[in-house]
Amino acid sequence: MIGWNVSNQEFTIEDHYYFSILKSKIKYKILNSLDEGKECKVIVLNYPEKPFDEADIERIVTFVKEGKRIIALGYYMNEDNVASILNQISEPFGLKILPSAVRDEVNCLNSDPFLLTTSNIKLFSDGINKILMPCTAPIEIIGEKAEPIIISEGSSLPPTSKYWEHVQVTARENLF
């Protein structure tokens, strides 16, 4: 069962937009609070516009420790403060969503550099050759617990190479 959270003003699968096509394909439950997601194997947090309180953050950490998957979806450029809100729950896991955008002039859909495509899929790739990442923000790994499962191609800006990670870490260290 997939739990689709709406307690933080998320867009829901019930809304008439691109995720609504999933309604007939998956078994889901609308969650009016994260407490209602206890029996769900997956919980979707789709573009939360309201910050999480400490109890919700602890609940999400507990869910992950219990083996549940959390799918947290946002947008580039910290639109509607969503990246900052998602960082409340991603930082305990060693991830930080940056308030910028990833572009790729080479690996993109319909010549739109913000509609990134990649075949660099590390996990869950059975039968998948390429994935679309629309309007994506860069994610910085800030801890030892996290590993990427999808990485943009080498032609993306900012690049996702080890060199770029070193430059980001060096720049961050020089700020303090």
C-alpha cells in the first residue's frame, strides 16, 4: 500500500495533474497525518508547502528505520520553499537539496535543458534504460549514510562528478 500524504499541503494523487494517471495503476491511501501511514510500505510526500513539525520528522526517521520507503518530491530553485521544507527530513539521512537547478543541454527531452534524461541508474533499474528528471534540483550528500540511486549524465551542470563534489565541499569549508 502506498500512502500519499496531504498533511503538509502536498499535491495529491487525487489532483488533476500528471500524477493523477497513477490512480488506476496503484493501490494507495490518502494520509491526513503521517500517523495514518503505519501500514504503508511507501509514503509519498509530493511538494510539501507546510513545514514538518518535530514529531513528523521523528516519525519519518522511524518509518525509514523500519524499512519503509519515503518518496519526497520537490522542484528546482527552492520554489515555494519546498526544498527547504524537504531538507527538514532529508538532512538526518545525509542529503541536502540545494536551492538551484540542474541543466543538461545534451541529455534532455525536446531540447529543454531542464527536462534531464539519464541512464545512470544505480538501483531499481530492472527493465529501465533511461529516466526523465524534470526541473530537478541538485542534491548534495552531506553525510556518510546516503548514496545516490540516480545520477545525471556528465554533461549536466552542475556536474555530478567526484571533482564537483570535492569543489562543493571545499567551497563549503571555505565559507566558515
